Amino acid sequence: MKRKHYRAFILTASSFAVCAGSAETVSAQNAVRDLPADYAPGVTFPVSISISPPGGTAVVGVEEQPPIGWVVSNISHSGVFDTQRQKVKWGPFFGGSVPPAVSYDIGPSGGSSGEQCFTGTASFDGLDQPIGGELCIPHSVPAVSGIGLAGLAVSLFVVGAMVLSRTKRTARPHR
């Protein structure tokens, strides 16, 4: 599933991603990340990376760096979290043992705000490739009193209409 979120500029030498507000995903990759549409601080969500090694690949490894300070859990396929480098790591996978996807759950820290970006590298027989797909995730817009922004706009419209209606009924003509 490809969603349009953010334009990504990737510096492959350092596997560093810089995100620059709304546009599209990176595609045509052998490793592709899937993120939800947005995040809310303290609400855990899944991250998955699909893996499609080029034909004849003997060894695959994957490394992912989520936003610093976010809590990683439930890492699939015997992956581990390297606390020193703040990376989730999988592999090496040999030959036919490469899973179609790896995943983990992540919980944004309570103080998180704004757009947050993920970086990662997949290695196919020692040739590193940046993980494509969705690189950045925006902060969700909080609901206002549980009604959301659309509900707020409708509520303000209705209240404004009621005030105008009442004003017209009680206004007396000038004599």
C-alpha cells in the first residue's frame, strides 16, 4: 500500500534521511517501510519493512533507526534493539530464510511533536541500500474536546447561525 506523505531526500553514504513536508514516498526499493498516517505521543503503533531481495541474493541484513527516545518493542524475526546505536537490527538471513517482512512496535515519547523521521539500510550480499517507502510521520492533530477539527468547524457554524437567527428575531426596527 503506497500512501503519499512526505518527500524524502536520501544521502546514501550515511543512510541519513531528511524529510521535507507533504508529497510522495520513495519507491522501487528492495526494502520498503510502511508507517501509519500519523502518530500521537504515548500511542504505540506498528512499523513494518517488506523485504524483496534481488534474485540470487545469499545474505540479507536490515537495520532501522527510529526517532531517538521512542520505545521499541515486539521486534519480529529474532531482531534486536542495539541500545548503543539506537537501531533495530535483523539478520543475517541466509538464502531462502529471508522473511517477506520484518516489523516492530514503537511508542513515541510523551514529549514528541512535529514530524519525525526513520532511517534504515538493507544489505543484500554486502551491498547497502536505503530502506524506501515512508520515511517520515507527522504528529496527529489533536481532537478538540473529543469532536475533532471538522466537528469544531460545524459546531462554530451552528452556534454562529443561532446567534444571527436570535439577533434577527429580537431586533426592533427603527422608527
